[in-house]
Amino acid sequence: MSNKNEKLKDFSPDGMKTRAEVAGDEWFKLNMDNMTEWDKYWQIHATNTSWGTTWTRGILPRETLSMITMAMLAAKGHWGEFEHHFRNALVRTNVPLVELRENMIHISLYCGIPTGGEIWKIARRVLKEENIDLSQLPPLDSSNINYRPQES
């Protein structure tokens, strides 16, 4: 068995494949290449229990899992992971922009203004970094928001 195969022998093949597909090959390779005996158990655990189970079951589409994951990460204030999963949703699981926006509105409502402010700031930065064209995004219907300007 080669050294690489020996290093990865305890990893779920489905978990590794899914982790690389959703999180990105570069990110996955970076984690695997930098793994030491210190964090090997953690990498096996994360790959086999998260990526090798819930993400591979096929019951919920990856797009849905991406949005659920974003909501939980925002609720817990895990901004780095939120950014990573927002980018994943945008460029790997291909959640439509209109659905990403709606998910973030929902997160902002249930998690509060400070969390909402942070996730919108992160999203704007990622959208810019990924050169996403927002011009085709349909306008948001804000007619159901409580405030109504006085008519003159």
C-alpha cells in the first residue's frame, strides 16, 4: 500500500468524494496535505460523519443542504465557515441567487440584525471576489415590509 493510500485508509471514499465536490478540490487537498497525527482523527471524523453520511444520503438535495448549513453556521456565529459554505453554495452546489438571497433574508430574520449584517457583508465580498453578475437578479418585492412611507 502506498504512503498516500495508507494515510487515507480510514477515510470513507464517498465522504472524500463529496467533501471535495462540495467544498472544492483545492480546499480538500489543502486539508489532506496538511493533516498530521495531531488532527488526523478530526479529519477522519469530519469526512466520515458529515460528508460521508448526511451529505451523501441523497434525501435532501445538495442545494438544500447548503442553505441549511449556512443558516446553522450563521446562527452559531461561525463566520469563516459561513463564508466557505456561502461560496460553496454559489459556485459548487449552484444554489440560484434568488434562493440564496431568500435564505439570507430568512437567516437575518430568525438570527437577528447583527447576524444579518455580518452575513450580508460576507456575501457581498464573496460575490465580488467570484465576479458574480447580479444584474439578472429579479428585484425583491418589499411590499410586505411593515414600514410604509406617508403619501403626499
